[in-house]
Amino acid sequence: MAYDATLGKLLLFSGVRGDSSCQAASTWILQDSWTWDGNAWAALHPASLPPGRSFGAMGYDAARRTTVLFGGGAPNSDPSRLDTWAFAGGSWNQQRPLAAPDSAGDMTYDGNSGSLLLFAGATTFAWDGATWVDLRPAHEPSSGIPAFITYDAAQRVAVLVTIDRATSRIITWTWSGGDWHEQHPAHQPIGATASGAYDAKRGVVVALVGDQTWTWNGSDWSQRHPSRSPGARYFASAAYDPAVGTVMVFGGKSYGFVNGSYRELVNNELWSWDGTDWTSAA
């Protein structure tokens, strides 16, 4: 999910159907495009569509006024994909880059360089509108499980959040245009899952870590205490919606018992963060 400034709406691609724990990917991966206008979801019916997938990376390329989708798939028998698509003019169009990452990743628009930044595996790439360029920085965030990446416009850096495999502690990295720098804040959230986005209205990064809400001000994490919040969930999508001035979190999955059986549970919940509280939007 990403905010497409050309459309003036959130753009969502793909998704899953119900419980996917014991099914072939062809039966539960959706091939859908939707927009959210701040009030309701609307299904799109473009002439061409990328193959459905989970874990694809999406970001809006402000320089070229297109939303770009890269890669995805692999877990739960979903075929691994390393293809690149661009959404413009109401349709998805496959791109044919000369080079591409060899694994899926997380993507954000880097306001410093004017290009999409993709962290994939332990490598960093930029999209120049025609191909993926391996930036080969001196340092790569090689430890931890990548959770999300977003561009902090107040600090003029991209912020990458990873999760330490042993302790579930959040590790925070920043990209200033040439290299990655690990941050050492006084407070570090702990959680097995994390999703988040930059809140442009309030000038902080908002992260849902497990079922806790944290904000990053460029130097430290602060826990917030909303009266209500989404439950802990894996693989939720997050994006800032400037039309309404809120961070939106959609979907994700959790695990629990249903009729005595331990199952994978997916949802289509949409939550909105207004700086103080979470509200169920759809």
C-alpha cells in the first residue's frame, strides 16, 4: 500500500483470501487493485495487472509521478517474484530493468536523491525510472529482520526498522543519501512485528510494534498510550494519507485457535492514527 499523489488516494495491490495456512498460493493470493479516498474503498479494473503476490514492496515515485511495485512472494507456497511494475494513467505496466535486486524488500521515496530507495535482503538499490541501481554503501543493515522503511522529511533521512532475531528489540537505521547509520536511542521498542510510516503532519515516524504505538523524533523512540489500538499483527501495510493527515495501517495476519485448530488469521481492517488515538476506519 502507498499513497499515490497523482491519484490523490491510497493505492493497494494484491491481498489474500481467508485462511491460507494449508492452501496452494493460487487459491488464496488475490490480484486486486483498490483505492482509499479517505471514506471508502473502491476497486479498480485496469487493463493489465501484475500477478498477485504477498510481501511486495510499493512506493510512490514523486519525480516520475508513478507508483512502483517490486517483488514479493515466497512464504506459504506463494511463488517468489522479482518483477517491477509501474502504475500510471489508471493501469499497471511491467517495467524491464536491466538490473534488479535478487530478493524482495522494503521501499520508500528518498526526498534527498529524488528516487525510490529499496532495501532488499542486505543490499540497497535506487530506482532511476528505467532500472535498479545497486548503491553499494560502505555499511549495510545486515542484522535483524527488516520490518519497514519510510522517509523522515523533518530529518531528511530514510528510516529503516529491523527486528533483532534473538531479543525482538527494534534496531533503527538511517540513510542520509550515501550510507546507512545505526542509531542508538535511549529507548528501543520490543516486539515480534512492526509496521509504520512517517507522519508528515506531526513530523514523526509512527510505528505499530506488536500492539504498542511508538513515535520516532529523529533521536529517540517514545511510547504512546492510545485508548484503543490495532491488535498485534504480522505484515500489515502502513502509509501516510496527506489528504486526511493520518497514518493508515491495513491488513496483516495473526495466529490463533479457531474451533480448536491453530490457524493463520488474516484481516482487512483499516486503522487511522490521528496523533493521539487509533480509529477503525473500515
